Amino acid sequence: MSATGETFQPRERSVQCASPAGLHRMAYTEWGDPANQNVLVCVHGLTRSGRDFDELAQALSRDYRVVCPDVVGRGRSGRLADPRFYSVPQYAADMVTLIARLNVERVDWFGTSMGGLIGMTLAGMPDTPIARMLVNDVGPRLQAEAIQRIGEYLGRPVQFASEQQAIDYLWQISQSFGPHTPEQWRALSLPLLREQDGQWTLRYDPRIAEPFRAITPEQAEFGETMLWRAIEAFDGPLLVVRGAQSDLLSRETAAEIASRARHASVVEVPGVGHAPTFVDPAQIQIARTFFIGR
């Protein structure tokens, strides 16, 4: 909604990006006044899509132009020719391309899980475009049991006989997201599904599992070190949101982020694990207070 009370509908757009293996298209959904220079970029988790942020984007679109990309290999975006490049450095490069398309110098950032890792990577770079950042249930140090849990379903070739069966499956692997009404869960699920030859499948490239499973302990340790450096380098306000029952972000790691970052605080969401979906009004208010101040 604009200052004059006009309601803006979401706009579906895309931008062309590059990887070492060629070009690919990254889709994004945009909310709010397209001329607004105050931009909030919202980036989703590992197998999700930018439509996860519909409720949050609507709530903040009076103050922000809210941009919600589908990370390559997910949602309406294209797929990479070489799955080895399904990694945070590639995703961060794509986001730099997106920000250039938006024609702004600075953005605020909301990153859930993988989206938070991408944000931290960008935030720690010299001349980062990120001014203010919320990371949702993720940090430099990730708990091994959660990585194992995610790896059990990531990339599995699943098919379903009906839309509802697919929605039920997504709930089965996502119950840590916390309580949702059937209507809320359906809205979160439909953008992740596609119908093909009478069967319902998941709308992400199963090959994203290949580099996920190929990470060595040495690579994981190096990645954690680099993310801690990024956290320490970022000079903007940082809010860490943690699901109180999260198995990915421990309370100790969240506290360590607050102690090592320059301007950080932590909020816990009760009754939720990994990760809060920010469709609940109380969760949306956490983001509103941090980004807008009211």
C-alpha cells in the first residue's frame, strides 16, 4: 500500500545471472511501490521459495519495496547446468546481480536459514550493499543433527497422486516450523509444487543435494570461520531470530553471534523449531519493529 492508500499487487519478474557453467534466470516477486528506494530483500531456506514471504511482504510493503527472489534451482527460477555451483558463493553473486537490477545502492536483508547464510556472506564483504539484516534461525555454526535431518529428505525423488498428498508430505518434513492453520500451510506449500503428467512433484532441482552431501568436515570448518569473520565485519544492525526449539541454531551460537557482532541482538520465538515462517502476526511484528521501528 502506498502513502496514498493504493494497494500494490505482487509483481513477478526475473533477472539473468551467470555461473561458470553459463547463464540462468532468477525469478523474484516484488511488492510495494516500484519507485520506493527503501528495499527489503527476503531470501528463503534451502528448498523453499520467495513466496514464503507473502504475508511478511504485504505487511511491510507500505514502507518498503519488498523483493523476494527464488534462489536458482527453486521456485520459478531456472536450474544450473552444473550442480556443483549450487552453493552460497553462487547465490551471493546472483543477489549482487539482482540488487544491480533494482537500481539501489543499499538494501535491508531478511534471510531464513540458507537465505541468512547468503546474507551473512554479503554483509561481511567490503562495501556491502546490506545496511540492516535479520537472520532467521541460522548462524555460522550449524548443529550436526539438523544437517543430518535435512539430508534425509533433500533431493529425494518423490511424487504424489494428489495436491493434498504433496501438501501433507511437506508438513511431515516441516513440523518444526511450528503451528499453522491448514489454510496457512496450504498457502506456504502451493508455490513449492508443480503438476506433471497427473503427478505432483516438488518445484526444486533435486541436484541441489549433490554439493550439500559432498561438503567435507574441512570445508565446513572453513565455511564457519569465514562466516564468523563476516559477522564480525558487518557494521550494521543485526537481529538474530531463533526458534526456541531449533535443532539448527543453538542458543549458545545465537549468544555468541550477539557477543561477536558489532550491533546485534537475539529474539527467541516460543513453540517453534527450525524455522519461524513469519506468517504469524507476532512474528511479523518482530520484523516490523526491527526494520521500521514500530
